[in-house]
Amino acid sequence: MSTLCEIRNLSVTYRGQTMPALNQIDLDIAAGERLAIIGESGSGKSTLARAVAGLLPLGAKVAGEMRWSSGHPPLPGRDLGFVFQDPSSSLNPVLDIGEQVAEGARRHLGLSWREAYAHALKMLERVRIPEPDKAMKAFPHQLSGGQRQRVAIAAALATRPGILIADEATSALDMAVQAEIVSLLDELVREAGMTLIFITHDIALASGFADRVAIFKDGRLVEIGPTGHVLSSPRETYTRMLIASHRDLTTTPLIREAAS
Amino acid sequence: MTLLTIENLSKRFSSGGREVAAVSDVSLTLEPGETLGLVGASGSGKTTLARILMRLLPADAGAIRFEGEDWLTLSGAELRHRRARMQMVFQDVLGAFNPRATVASVLDDPLRIHNIVPKAERPREIAALLDRVGLLASYAERSIRDVSGGQRQRIAIARAIATKPSLIVLDEAVSALDVSIRGKILELLVELQEERSISYLFVSHDLAVLRAVSHRIAVMETGRLTETGPTRQVIENPQSPAARALIGAVPRLVTEPTEGPSHDV
């Protein structure tokens, strides 16, 4: 795979802060890969996502380099889609769903409103919103959290971007919906050959479908490598701790169970 | 003696002319020292059930017996007095506390309101509570905003045990925490239970968390209880589609490269 972006010695310090949120990061993003950025709160994972997307707030101090293979950074909304954790704050509450999904396609693909609406309807079908023609006229508050996140994905993908960043895109959803959204993202990204940057605190969730994982802690990149490799033979203590902290249904319970 | 009996509890909400049965005909029991994990997807009614139990919402029908009392008919001073025995820990602890409060005042409130210890002894009791949940006594003077999420959840637990309750309702109490901290909070809850035989009603959408601490699991879907049983039995041999879906949705740690997501969707 060719390199899409070379990140060199990247540091980000937010305004009014003395400690950098991201501290001297070296990282290559390969074109077409599914890269999971994993970390706990304060690890800098969302800062990295925002830095890559060019969405850092005003006044953030950025040092280091991001060298894009295309020669210029991707234009958010056209070359790069972004799905946030909370779709109820990333969607506009007073615009209907159709307009929000059509907007990007009209602006960036040069479609007429009519064509953009037709495209939006197709996008809603692709993210498997039930009764997409009805959903076009609905407002965000009329949909469930999972459906809203499907809409946000449809809007992010409407301009056929080459890169999709999902920042804790499933963390606010219940687990059954989370599983559906992850498999939807996986499928859409695979079909379109997009690069996916999947930001999560959940190492198990990432382990199911990422090509590579990058582990972040306190603004630093702790460890990066192919998913199977990092999970089966982690080099760093912190990575081992994260793996050991994972609980699923096979983990020994903390309580003594009655013999059954 | 059974600590808590919920019988045929129902609650409907009407929104925009539509009637929604948030809880329909739910019956449950809880024994002293037992943890019942209440699991369900969003909108399944689990939080509504917890709120009715906490007397934060009135029920439309059904009855609750708690420590031998007809819990839903208690009111006024009687209810306030009895509330000491049933406490709650929420997911968003910062939202549950006065943001200007200090840790000491957060812990002082229940001691004062329920008259647990005389005024002169309260600082010592606060220090003991902090110690019990693994925090230094010096935390007492800090603002509730100046402690980390995990520490704040420890303080919420300290507040819940301050009134010596027999039941604590945990509503997604560890869902917002980092995994490294989540495990320690769960261990603390289990320790406190063994030490004081507190019962927990643990409400969560995360079956892996409930698996760790629950003796029994109750599964809810669209307001109804679809199955109840010993934890291992429900997880190893689920009877309802709702339980199977929740089990399939728990992410598994995959340590070998795969061809797709590890979920059974």
C-alpha cells in the first residue's frame, strides 16, 4: 500500500494549555488501510483525528509536519468525511435529513438540488435506514440514536471521500446498535476502498476489523503495528494492560457464582 | 427474606398522541446480597424501571415491596426516611452532583439528611468513607470538578453507602469510565457487597460488565421482561432473541487477523 500521509514529529497544544495534547507523533497512514487509533481519555486520540482532518480549534499550536501524498491536505467534507460520537450534536436539528445529506453532494459534486436529493436518498438506502423516503423528510430528533448515526455516516460518505474518520462513532450507542454500525462502516469502507481512521477506547472493537492499531497514551504513540501482531504479542506494558483489562463473556466473573 | 419484590409493574408514556408502553407487566425479585443485572438495548425500559423503583417516576400499575414495606404507597417523611435504604449511582456523576460542591459536602449531605452520625463525628465518617472507596482523606477539600472520572465514581459510591443502604441501583455506573478504571470500580462494588451484603440492581446495556458482577440476569426488550435466570445460564443458553442479540453484540478480543468484524449481526 502506498503512503497517504506521513505524520512527522507532530505536536498539538490547545490554547491556554501548557501540556501538549499530542506529543511528537510519527505515524504513516497507508492508502486504503483501516487504522484504529486506540486510547483512554486524555490519550490524544481525538486530537490526532482533528489534526488529520484539519479541524483543530483556533489557537491550537501545531508543530511538526503532515505530508500528504496528494501534495495538499484533504478538504473536509469533500475528500474527507468525519463521523462524530454524538450525532445529535453533529446534525443540524432544524434541517430535515434529506437536506443535510444532500448538502455536501450539491456543494462538492456540483449536483443540482434535485440530483443531490436523489443522491441523498440513495445514500440513506446504502446505510440501510428503514423507509428512506420518509426519513428524507424527518428531523434528527425523530430518529433513534442508531438511525441518527446512520444518517451522519450517509452525510459523511455522500461526497465519496477517500478518507473516513470515525471518532468514537459508536460509543454513545448501545451494544447491539454498535455492532450493526461497525459492520456497516466496515462494509462501506471496504466497498469503496476508502481509508478508515477509527478512533476508539475499545481495543476489542478495533481488533475485529482494523488492519493496524496504534495505541496512544497521554499524548504519545505507545505502539503501532498490524492488529493481530500487536494483540498477540504486545511490546509495551501499557498495551498489555489494555488487553488484560478487556472483559467479555468468557472473562472470569468477579463474584463467586453458585454452582449450577 | 426477599429484599425486593416487583410485581406486574407497568408504565406508559404518551408522546405526540402516541402511547408507548415503557414498562409492561414486569415482575422481579432480589435477595439480600444479590446482584441482578438488568440488560437491554436503548429504549427497552430498563432505566424507566430503575426510576420507578427510585420513586423518581410514578408507576401506572403494579406493586413494589421493599424491606417488607409497600414501597409505592410510602410518601412524605416516611418515604424520605426510608430512602436511606435504597441508593442510586448514575452514569454521569458530574451531572448528579452540584458542580460547585466539594467532595466533603457531597458526602456530608446524606450523613446530615439521614442523621447517620452526630455533626461532630461527620468529618471522621467522611474520612472513613473516602478511605473505604480507596481515596485519601485529603480529597475531602477538593472541588468535585477537580477529580478524575474514576475518582468521582468512587465518591458517588461512597455517598451511596453513607446511609447504609440494603439496595443500590447502579444505572450504567461504569459505562463512561476507561477500561483500566472500570475493572477497579467493579472490584470495589463486589468487595462492598461481600462486606455489607448490599444488593445491587445493575442496569446496563453491556453484558460483559453484568457478566462480571451479576448473580442473575434479567433481559428487557420494548418494556417487557423476556427472560430471567442465573447469569451463566442466560449467557450460555439464552432463550430469547433479545438475549441472543445482546450476547452477539459483545465485542470479542481478536488476536489473529480476520476477514471482517467479529460480531454476529
